[in-house]
Amino acid sequence: MKLTSLFLALAGTLAAAQAASAAEVKLWRLDCGTIKIKDLNSFSDTYQYTGKQRTLTDSCYVIQHEKEYMIWDTGLPAGLLKAPLDESAPMQPTLAATIPQQLEQIGLKPEAISIVGISHYHFDHIGQAADFPKAKLLMGRADLDAMKSDPLPFAAVPDLLKPWLQDGGAVEPVSGDKDVFGDGSVTMLTMPGHTPGSYALLVKLAKTGPVLLSGDIVHFEEQLKNDGVPPFNTDRAQSLASMDRLARMAKALKAILVVQHDADDIRKLPTFPRAAE
Ligand SMILES: [Zn+2]
């Protein structure tokens, strides 16, 4: 065989291998609640948002990887379904529909979810995790450790993770970045600071391109511009470093950055029940 034809044969094999590894990946955005914030300075320790209010969305996501389904964050607890807003409270959470109700619209039962990925331990991200008790829990090791501490950190509710923390469900504590399916299509990205084990998620889609789901590295886009660090974050310096990583990565990958709590970012993904592909 001549060298050129050998090269062509090798190139063909390589292309076939790459095509074989390009798994079918889909991404749905679910509505997992809203939270009205009375004083937006509760999201800036330098008073960037004096006099401002804001309604945050609480989103969660379903990712299909070939025949497997993963959920990323599980929103507010179902106990807040149709909860009336308490205008006197600094943060007013409510939920319009549960995750199982929304999964039904795309023909999925909760048992179809085999992986629950959690960005961090706050109650508005682990609220409905216990609806998927047989799934494997992927979560930052530092956050899992913090949930065993006494006193508990701010807004951490271990009971919401009872299937794994108390009943022996499968848990994989994550340190560093984590390639979830082993083919680079879905990656948990370590971005500590909001909590000790906070994560964002990178999802690579064939048509849409890369999508970065922010976790709570920021809660709305403006925080990236003026370094809005919530006073309840566990580490200010780590928070700024993680915000820097998130913004730089979005730019370098030309990724769609979806800030999970930013209602303006809802439009960046197709409206449920349509999926991004
Ligand atoms: Zn949150």
C-alpha cells in the first residue's frame, strides 16, 4: 500500500470512530419554580443592586444521552406547589408544576432517570431529588461532606436527599471535573465558592453547539459584569474565580450560557416540551 492510500485509510477509520462516538444528546429545560427577591442586595456583598427587586426562575434540566436520562438539579420541593407568595418574606418561592408532571409530557416516568446531577446543596436545587430514589446521585464531594456538618450550612436541607444520605442509595461524590458519560458530551465543571462543592454543567449538542448551565455560580447575568457575590456564599475569592472560569469558558467555546435562575435566559433554549439537540 502506498503511503497516501494508507493515510486515506487511516483518516477514514478515524472519521468512522468519531462518528460512532458522537452520541445522540438532547436537552430539555423544565420549570422548577420561581423565587421573588424583595431586596436584590441579598445577591451582592458590595451593595450593587440597591433598591432593586427581581423574580428569579428556578430551572432544572433533563439530558438524554442515547438511551440514558439524567436530570440536572431538581428545583424547589413539591410542598411549594401553588404556594401563595408571602409578600413580607425576603425570598418568596413557589412552584407551578412538579418534575414528574413535566416528565409525563415527554413520555418519561421518574424511573427512567438513572442519574441525578446536583449543582449544589441549596434547597432550591435538591427539592424534588427524592422522586428519583433509584438513580445514582452525582454531587460535589465538598457539598456532600458539608451536609453532614453541625450546624448545617445556610439553606442546606439533607432530608431532601434522604434516599442517598440515609437509605443507602448510590452516590458518587465528585471532585474536580467529571465526564459523566465518558465521551465528553456532558461534563460537570468544578466551580466552588457559592458552596464548597458547587458545579456547573457543560452539555455538547450536535446542532445547537455547547450549552453551559451555570448552577448558581451566578443567579443573573448582571452579576458577571459587576462581580455580584452574594453575602451567603461560602468563599468570596473562590466565587470570583469560578465566575471568571464560567465567563471565559463560555467565550472560548462560543457556548450558550444559560444562567439557571435568570428568567431572561429562558429564551436561550427551546420552550418545553421541545428539546435542544
Ligand atoms: Zn439556587
